[in-house]
Amino acid sequence: MSVLTCLLVVLVAVVSGVVFLGRGLACVWRGGLARSLRGLAYVVAAGAAVMYAWGMLYVAGAALEAEDGGADSSPIRPCRTGVRERDYWIDDYHVWWVPVRFVCHRSDGSTYDREVPGYVNPALAGLAGSAVALAVSALAVSARSASARSVDERARRP
């Protein structure tokens, strides 16, 4: 996995977060329940994008350190556990995009996670789920108010 690819993903996530935050604040200030819910969904989605970027920064740092050659590059530095007998079995690593993970692989087939803090993926799932729930709520409120307006218009007709 290229470090540049990880950094590009971080950049896209941060820019997306800024765009979501801007749209969210614009919607919240306009007023109305549906717009406020939609704006809040954008703000929470911005938090999810920033949390994803935070996790990918850890992965990019670990990948940069793993791809760095030199006298002390074997076994892979981010995968070292401190137990020499087990560290000599380390032969590769993998990057997972969703969930955000840096996985170390041993030659005996076992794997284990390193580098990404334990709070990143649960926070990312919670923020993304909340953003979706708020967006669905905004759609439901908007549809309900649209149907109420059409009922009012029919009642006014002679």
C-alpha cells in the first residue's frame, strides 16, 4: 500500500469534512425542522470524515515506517511487539480501508492489528450511523410536511 495513496485518502476525507461542515452550518441557520436535521446530519458526517482521516493518518504513518528500508527495517518496525522470538516471524502487512486497520502478518498465518487507536472505528461507526439516521429523519419530516401542505391545499379548493 502506497503511503501517497493513504495521504490522498486523508486529504479527500479532510476536504469532505470541511464541505460537510460548511453545508451543515448553512442548513442549520436557515431554520425549519427538516433543514436543521439535514444540517445536523452534515455536521455529524463532517465529524465522521475527520475521524476517518485521523485513523488513516495513523495508517499512513505506519505504512511509511514499514516501507522505510535500512539497517533496522526487518522485522517491520510498526509490527514489532517487543518479543524477539515472535517478531522474527513477521513477514508482511496489509492496510484495510474500512474498518481502518493496519494488520501485521506472520509467516505462520496469524495476524494482528497495530497502530490505529481502538476508539477510531467505533467512533467512526457511531458518527456515520448517526449521520444516516439524521438524514433519514430529515427526509421523513420533509415528506410529512409536504403531504400536510398538499392536504391543506385540497381543503382550500371549492
